[in-house]
Amino acid sequence: MTLQDTPLAPAAPRPSFAPLSARPLSERYGFGASGLGTLTWNIPDDVAQTILEEAFAGGFRYFDTSPLYGHGLSELRLGRFLRGLDRRDFLLSTKVGRYLVAPRPGEPVDRGQWVAPLNLKPVLDYGYDATMRALEQSVNRLGISSIDIVYIHDLDRRNLGSDFDRHYARAIEGAYRALDDLRRSGDVKAIGAGINEADVAADLISDCDLDCLMLAGRYTLLEQGALERFLPLAARKGVDLVVAGVFNSGILVKGPVAGAHYDYEAAPPAIIRKAEELVRVCREFGVSLPAAAVQFPLGHPCVRTVVVGMSRVKSVTENLAWMREPIPDAFWRRLKEHGLLAETTPTPLDGA
């Protein structure tokens, strides 16, 4: 499988997708390997292997990871699986922005979201040399010399706070220049950024020549702010979009129940109310809320792939069912009639 065979290949904007039902799952959905790094629980090696085997058997051909995920553990586990496959049969991406070092004896290491990461310490650095170092480490952990796509990771205000401007400037002068050099030399096929904020995503594709951008949580059934500036700009520049975080931290899977989370925090009342309205429309049409959430972004002509994370074997089966669940055209129209989507919001109905 070459990059040109995948939904992430750079291409001129086009009026609409081919019918979604006619496109194979491998061209619509990708496997996000954050869970393999013990994001939600201390997943054993054999369970991680089984998840990957089931995902590949189910049709996943694009796999995304990062040094941050389990402080290298996700890359180790993913690489072990992928090395047993024909290299032409999958697409692989990882990220830069952090390299890993061994902590000093007795030095505490912030585990962040990871339950049982490797005993390595991430060092945040968007410089040129640091980017090359991070990617070299990733290649060693993965055991795969050819990386298809490399993203600049977490270059947004949520993660960087008051240091955002400094890190952004360093990334443009360092990480982007390093990845552009690797792209020009043919060492990587495509470069992009993995971002949590639509305004930063728009700035990045304005300031850099990126092939694709992974946007997490900002283009979902609950939130379409990316339509205001980022997506029109991406369409003009021919930048492909990979959508992640489509369940908004779980509320679009579990629904508006007690303790529901949105954007990594307790869901605010306005989000709970909107989720309740979405559930009512889903019940009217016999559509499951997660199916609507995972299929919605693909209606936009810039969106080539939706990436979903899975850390339990049953999650593979569930996600595959949601991805393949038939959703009637009238469902998308009803969402607009109820004001849950703006009238101009593209939907899978429009891409049919």
C-alpha cells in the first residue's frame, strides 16, 4: 500500500466523496494506538496483540501512534505487530515534539494519563535536532524504517499554556523545517500536525506546507467550530483532514449520563442538553449515538479518515459495528431541522 493508495494522499479539493457505502473501511477509518500505551487501564501485552489482530482482520489499514503514548510503549507494541505484515499492506504515522530519556535515579516521572507507561521521561522540544532525535527513537521502537506520515504533536494552547507562542515559533523554525527536509529527501511521505484546537490548526496550515492535519475533538456531532475558518482554508489549500476524538471524551458513546465527560472534563449543562437532543433523534430513527458520531465527519469533503482508539477487544467489535451501521438520509436532515447541525453543515447525506 502506497500513500497514493490511501485516503491521506494529497489531492486537489473535489466536490464530494464517492458514496461512503462504496468506500472500503480501510479508506474511512484508522486505528489510534493511544490505548496500547495504557491510557485507560494496564492492558497486558497479549491483549494489545489481540486487539491489533482483530482490528487488522476487521479492515483497519491505517495505524497512528506517538512517543507520548505510554512513553514509548504504544510504539513498541504497534511495531511488534506491524513487523509481521507486508509493509505494502498498511499506512503508519507517528509524531514528534517529544523525545524520551531515562530519568535520573530517584527522579519522579509524571505519568500523565498513562496507567503503566515505560519508565522513560518525555522531553518537550520542537527544535530541529530534537525532532530528528524523536523520530530516530520512534523508528527504533517501531522497528520499521519507513514512516508514512509524521505529525507535529500537541502544538496548542491547551497543552502549552503561557509558553504557547514560544513553542509555536520554535516548531515552525525547527520541527516543521526538519520534517520538510525529510519529506524532500523521501524519508517520509507526508507531514502534518496533530492538534486539539481549530484556530491553531488554521494558523499552521497558513504558515506551513502541510499535507494533512489531525484534528481531535473539534469536528464532531457536538462541536463544528472548525467549519468557521479551518475547514474552508484546508479546502482551498488541499490539506487532508484526519478527524480524531469523535466521541468527545466519551459522552457520544455513553450518552448524557451521570458523570459523562466532554473534552476531558465533566460535561457542562449545555453539552448535556445537546447530547440529550441528539439521543432523542437517534431513538426516532433507530440509530445508535456512537454510529452517528463516528460517521458524521466523513460527510465533509476535506475529511479523509476518522481515527478511533481501542484498548479492549470488545471495543474493536463495537467500533466496526458503528462504522458499518446504516444511517438513513432522513436522520441527518432531522438534525438540521432541530438545529443540532447548521443548515450548511456537510453530512454523509451530502457526500452520497
